[in-house]
Amino acid sequence: MTTINAGRDTAAAEAMAPSVRWALTGLSLSMLLSSLGTSVANVALPTLAHAFTASFQQVQWIVLAYLLAITTVIVSVGRLGDLIGRRRLLLAGILLFTAASVLCGLAPGLWSLIAARAAQGLGAAIMMALTMAFVGETVPKARTGSAMGLLGTMSAVGTALGPSLGGALISGLGWRAIFLVNAPLGVLAFFLARRHLPADRQRPGTGRPRFDRVGTLLLALTLGAYALAMTWGHGSFGALNATLLAAAVVGVGLFVRAEASAASPLIRLTMFRDPALSASLAMSALVSTVMMATLVVGPFYLARTLGLHEALVGLVLSVGPLVAALTGVPAGRIADRFGAHRMTILGLVAMTAGSLALSLTPASAGVRGYLVPIVVITAGYAVFQTANNTAVMTDVPPDRRGVVSGMLNLSRNLGLITGASVMGAVFALAAATNDLTTARPEAVATGMRITFAVAAALIVVALVIAVGGRALAQRRTGRVR
């Protein structure tokens, strides 16, 4: 009977393959645009500071507004998609992102640009949360890993493409072009999604759950406070940071209390009793924290210790995202074949090995001594991310896919935010300097080695969580290997 059903599933998948491919193209383009929106603006900050006669701290809000918008609403928009229809909300998100991109490109002043970037971030949050949620509705279960790998690849391509594309557009057409270029791509993504994504299922009006407004507001305020606490001051942690962090802790308590009594909660607290889901979210946050360390430490080590010029630093830093882009799809196919849990472990082991190698690398090893471990870390990250997302999203009930996808994206985003602050502080402390731009080459090298020793320890913790979470999940389901 199983063989017959499998044959039917295969035949059905082959019959709808063209539609699936076009749907995945639309989802991939949505993921590309949302990740491109994060990376493309960074390279323009010096130009924007000059164009608006603003300080660097002021133009940093162009990046921060986008990041805060994504962080604060990504879980909520995922849940909203579960309630009102994911296709409808994704189309609205693509339209919002596209329109906001045009407004960014036409912005007459700095604060109007920042406001448009916040709106663009809201659209990006919808796109990020719902693209992964749609995989379960558009792709056969046996191909989930491949689809997740493709989305991971497009995210990495967007990250890698941002600096080079942004630099080329700014030098050729001016800073407005880095936002306006999203418009035709957004229109194409909208057309593909509207034409090929499955229609939303109609829900009976009487039994439809209500949207948790109180929980949504509390979660947004809590996440916003945490994100600001980790990013405000760019490395210095003062009284305002401490106040924001305390507000975030209080917000967590209020959110948990509100969700426990809500008739239709934004996040069901019982979800965290699932050891597999809890483990996946924790691992995603830890791994993202480590990946941010490569972006924090890399530029200073390459420039100060190895003495590379800016162009070479940018070229070397682009290797990591390029490796992730090339690894994503093969990692997904391997996860489909050998199982997501095995590939999760393999990815974490590779990241541990690469981090340990960097913690032991002498400066005399040069660029090669830096690049080889970075390639191992980044490839391991691509394998882990694809397998971890596949493991979580494969068996999620259809009415919870949006919120779970949002939680996965949130854990990654919080890891990146935390990594920028915490791993940056570890690096500065290990280098024994308050100003890394003028630190001695030997001090930066020492800071790099200690930072990646800490990174290796964090990945080991993730490995323990992976093994322990798997054991708890098997114990709960009564399975014995």
C-alpha cells in the first residue's frame, strides 16, 4: 500500500512539476529581494551621509530601520498568513516591498528614506516568513530539502550580491538606483506568485481563530527593545542599553502571561514542549551568532593583520556567501536522501572544525590560512541551515506553517543581532583595545583567535542540543533505535 501511495505521489509531483518550478522561482525571487535589501544598503552609507549631509550615526538608521521592522513583526506576519491566507498576504508583502523600494529611491530627505526603509522591512518580513511556509504547499514532501536548499541559496546570493551590485549601481547611476532596481524584480515576483502559487483555502467564517493583537503588540515591543539594546551605540553598552534590555526581559514575562490566557494565542506556548522544535530554534540562534562573528572579525583581521587593501578585503569576504550559495541546493538534495538530522550534525561538526582551525591559525598562514577555515565554516552553515529548516518545516501542521517559519527566521535574526554585539565585544576585549581601527596587527590576530575559540564552544553547545533534542524527541514518541 505504501508503495502504491508513493507511486501516486511521484506521479502527481511529476504532473505538476512545471507549476512547482515556476512557483519556486517566485518564492526564490522573493527571498533574494528580501536578503538583497539587507546587504545592498550597507555599501551606500558613506554616499548617503554625504548626500544628506548627515552623520554616520544618523545614516545607520537606514540599515537599522529595515532590520528592526523585520525583527519585530516576522512572527506576527507568519501567524497572520496562517489566519487570512498565505498567498494573499505574500502578494501584499511583495507589493509593499516593491512600492517602498520606489519610495526609497525617490526619497527627498534622510528621514523619509528611513521611513520608507521601515516599510520595505515590513514587506521583507512577510516575504521571508511566508516563502518557507509555502514550501509545504507547493513541493512534494520528499523534495522539501531541495526546496529549502534553493531558498537558502537565494538568500546567500542576495547577501553576496548586495555589496558588489550596490557599488556598481552607485558608481554608475547614483545611490537611488540601489532601491529602484528592486521595482522590476518585485513586479516579476508578484506576477509569478499570483500566477503559480496555490490558492488560499477557504475557512468557515464562524470557526476562524482571531488574531492575537495583544500578544502581537507585546512581542513587537519586546523584540524591538532587545534589538535596540544590542545595536544602540555600536559596541558600547551604556545605561540606555541596560534599560532596553531590562524592558525586553519584562516584555518576555508579559508576553508569556498574555499568551497563556489568550483564546487564540500568537504563539502556543505548548509548542516549546516539542524538544525537536525548541532544539532547532536554539541551534539556529547559536549558529547565526557564530556566523556574524565572521562578518565582525573578518574585515579587521584582513585589513589590520594581513594588510589587505579595501578591494581585496571585499573580495575575500565575498567568498563566504559564494560558498553558501553553491552549497545550498546540493545540501538540500543530500538532506532529502540521508535525512535532515544527520546533515544537521554534519553541518555543525564542519562549523566546529572550521572555528577551531581559525582559533589556531597563525597570522603567518596569510589569506589562505584564513580562507580555508572560512570555507569550511560557511559550507557547514549552509548544510546546517538547510537541514534544520527542512527538519522543522516538513511535519508542521498546515495551519501553523506561517508562525513556525516566522519563528525560524526570528531565531536566525536574533542570533545575527546578538552576534554583532556579543561577538564584537568578545573580539574587542580579546584584542585589548577600544578602537579596532587603530589596533596593532598582533592584537587583532589574538582577538580573532580567541573569538573563534568562543565560536567553537558555541557550536559544541549546538551539537549537544542537536543530540539531546533528538533523544528527547524519540523518547516522547516511544521510538527506540
